[in-house]
Amino acid sequence: MYSQRFKLSGMKRILVPVDFSATSVKAFRFACLLASKVKGSITLYHVAEQLESPFIDDPALRKRYNQQTAADAIRRMHRMRVKVCGENARVPVAAVVGKAPVVGNILSFASTHHMDLVVMGTQGATGIKKVIVGSVAARMAEKTTRPLLLVPARCRMNEPAAAVFAADPDRATAAHLQQMLGVVKPFKARVDVVQLVRKTDDPASLEAASASLEAYVKGLKKELRYTALQPRVVACTDVVDQMERLHKTLRYDLLTMVRRQKTLLERLTLKSFTQNMAYVTTRPLLVLPE
């Protein structure tokens, strides 16, 4: 690993994987916005392709080539820092170059260096591209052991004034909401704790779900000491479809989902709801591992 630190200190450690695309620049901007609020620090992380022996037989030449590639990436990250943060920015930024494989190295670095949050851009993917190519962001969403904030290419860069926490009262815990508040509380965002329920012909069933969620959120308000939490039950015929179109039902700037742990059989037979949302989301998506 080849690295250079510009400055690195602070309360919150944010990792931003970059490939120098416009999407990764947008993710970096969001990270800077958050870091400036929480007095945190950012590490830019670029995975460089290492030249192997079939291309250059001489080990010394190969080593120099790979070192030059890493040094060039460091310089590009430095220019990116200046472009996004400015010369005299208060947010400490470090630059690190890692090696392939991309997802494995990002996750390993985040874990080893105790990153609190990973922020990265996502282009999304649909149809045949989704099947064949997939998305690094989607794979990160499926495997991350750290909170992961995905910033879609199509989203507008706004301070999050309203957020949604997709709740499962049987699974979601106060700890997950507390992690989410670490991202949205600095912006004093309103948080809708949303539970999707299937439509039925029995109005009493919907009333019971609403009452249960209201009691659940009331307890969370007290425990987390954050009063801007509001319960919201959304009735729908198809939970997956409704989640994909939730931004058309509710106005929000950031969505949070808890990615539950699956058994080996479930991983082989079931599609990942969270991974699919990484493909289709048009709002920043915060993925929290269970």
C-alpha cells in the first residue's frame, strides 16, 4: 500500500472510495459536508490496477511502474481535495492507494482502520448491465460490515432535511437508528420511521400496525433523545415495488435500510433487497449491517 497523509485527525472517520468519476466527486462532496458538521476527517481511497509480470518481466521496472501509478493517483486525489474542499479547508483529508480486488480491499481497509462510515458514489445499473456487470456499490451494500452511504449520480446535493428509516420493529434496534442519527442529526433532519405493510380489507389491521409503530417510535424518542422522529405506516400491495418508489410517496433526502444477515441457503436462493436498492435508488442510501 502506498499512502500520503495531508492531515488526519478528528472525531468521525469517513472513508471515500474514489475512481475520479463525477459520481465519486459527488460522494466526496457529501462526505465533506458531513465531516465539516461533525468535525470529522476523510480518507480518500483509490484502488489502482497493479501491473503484473506478463506485461513487464523485469521486477525492478515493474515495481517502479506501479509506484509511479500510485504516486499519480495520490496527486489526482490531492487535486480532487483542492477542487472540492479548497486550499484552506478545515476538513482533514488523507489519500491512500490500495490494490485490487476493489470491494475486498475497501472493506478490509475500513475495518482495519476503524472507519465509522464509508461514503461512495453509485451509477446504478438496470437490465442486462445489472446482470452481467453489476455494481461495485451494490456489492459493497451486500458485504459491508461498516455503515455505508451510497450517493447516486442522479441525486441532488442537498443538506438532508428529511430522512426515512425503513423500520422492521422485530429486527431494527435503537443502535441502528443511533447510527443513522450520526449522519442526519448534524443537519437537524426530520426522520420518518417508516413501516411498509401489505394492504388488507381489514382496517383494524392497519390501525393495529399504526398503534404498534407509534409506541415503538415513542420509546425510541425517549431512548435516543431525538424528538424529530415520526412514525409512518405505508400500506402497499407489493413491498419491494413500494420501497423502490417510496420517494414518490414521501419527500426525503436520505433513506436508511438495515441489511439483515442471511443464512448460506438464503444467500444462494434469495435476492438481496438492499443490494437491489443500491442499483435503483435516486436518493442517498445509508446501509447499516445488522
